[in-house]
Amino acid sequence: MPDVAVRRATPAAVVTAMRPRQWLKNVLVFAAPLAAGSLLQPSVLVPSLLAFVAFCLMASATYLINDVRDVDADRAHPVKSARPIAAGELAPPLAVVVAAVLAVAALVLAASVNIGLFGVVLAYAAFTLSYTLVLKHEPVIELALLSMGFLLRAIAGGVAADLPLSPWFLIVAGFGSLFMAAGKRFSELERAGRDDPDGAVPLRRSLAGYTGAYLRFVWGTAAAVAITAYCLWAFEIGLEDSSVPWAQWSVLPFVLAILRYAVDVDRGEAEAPEDVVLGDRILLVLGGLWLVLFAFGAAGL
């Protein structure tokens, strides 16, 4: 429990519990418009931005419900014990009310864009809540649900702007999502081993069904499929009218970024994907270079 002198006021506790830092994950909604080479068109950019906001609101609602559900386990965790609900700074009933308001706002905003985006945001809420309330301790199933959270974000931008989704895009997004989800679980398992090398403390149920070798197999396989699919996709884009093979060149930073992220996973330091991205300057440079090259290729420059 935090020192009384540094306890957050209720408004600050609410904002903190919404986990705005994790909104970085929601930039995935811009992936499909970027892949289509039309992100900067007003008719695409505006609904994509609204989809981003809708996902931020819905994600925060699910984070609040998750923290209410896991309050006892979080209090025993070396890092999660500082979360506002676990720390006693935000009452669970108030957190539930805030979550309900955020969820309704997200669905109303999504519906104002189109019924497709409403369906994607609703599906995200359903998958996330089923994970939080029922399935988070079921090996493989919970990993699939974590992956779906990333994948639905990637799909949302295309749905919001009525853009067709390439099969290659879906494969890369799907297996890239599985790579990050398995990497997250692998890092949690590695941290648990470092914190308790003798195994005196039982693993959380969400980790107890896995071994490090199994999770390494999953994230390695997912990374391999994502890289292979991306290479095929990039060369397909490169066959379209373009004065320079930008899309083909984007393969190099994409592969290097995957391998760089895998270093953090292998070290057991990818428990929070947003922290990995923001805390690794080389990864940010590779991501920026990939973004420029792929955007030029998709635009046919």
C-alpha cells in the first residue's frame, strides 16, 4: 500500500487506472489505412481517429474491470500492487461505474462512425471481458484472446474507413499479435522465476499451464509466420506501380524490428509491450524507418 503522503486524489487515481500509457497499443487501428496507402485522406483519417478514441475508451473500461476482478492478486504482486484499485486509492464500485460510462461512450462513438466499427468494438469488449471474467486461466485459450485484442485493433481502422482488408494483412496482424501475446506470457514466466527461483510461491493460474519452452516455441513460430507473410505481402505490393521498390526495402527494418523485440522477449522484459517500444530507441528508429518505407510503397510513390 502506498504511503499516505503520496496517495493520489480520486480524479488522478481514475486516470491512472485507465492506463493511458497502454493506449499506445491502439495505434494499430491505423495499420489497415496505412497498408491501403490512404491514411491521410480525410475520409479515411477521420473515422480512423474516431476508431482510435473508441478503442482507448473501451480498453480503459476493460482495464478497470480487470483490476476490480484481480484486486487481491494485484496486492500480492510487486508491481501491480501500485495500481489505484489494489492500492486502495480507487473504490471498486466507483471503478465499475467509470468503466460502464467509458464502455457506453466507446460504443456510441463507434456506432456514430458505422455499424461495422460498432461490431468490432463490441467484439473486443466481449473477448476481453470473457478473458477477464472466465477464461484468463485457461492455457492457449487465454493466449488466443490476448492475441484477438491486438488483431481487432488492427482490423478496426479498415472497418471504420470501409477499406478492404488484405489476406496478407490479416495474417501478419494475426501472427504478429500472437507473437506479442506469447512474448508477454514468456516474460511474465521469466520474471516469476527470477523473483522466486526456488518456486516457493505458486505461479498465477494464467502462467501455471505453460512452460518457458512451450511459450518460446509459440512466439518463435508466430514470429516466423509473421515475417514470411510480410515478405510475401511486401513483394506483392512492390509489383504495383512504383518508381522505387519501397515496399521490398521495408522488409529489412520489419525483420530487424521483430528480431530486436525478440531480444527483449528472450530476456523476459516484454511483459508490457508498450514499455518495450517506448523504452528501446533502436526499436523506435527501426519502426519509423519501416513506417516511411512501407507508406511510400503502399502509396505507389
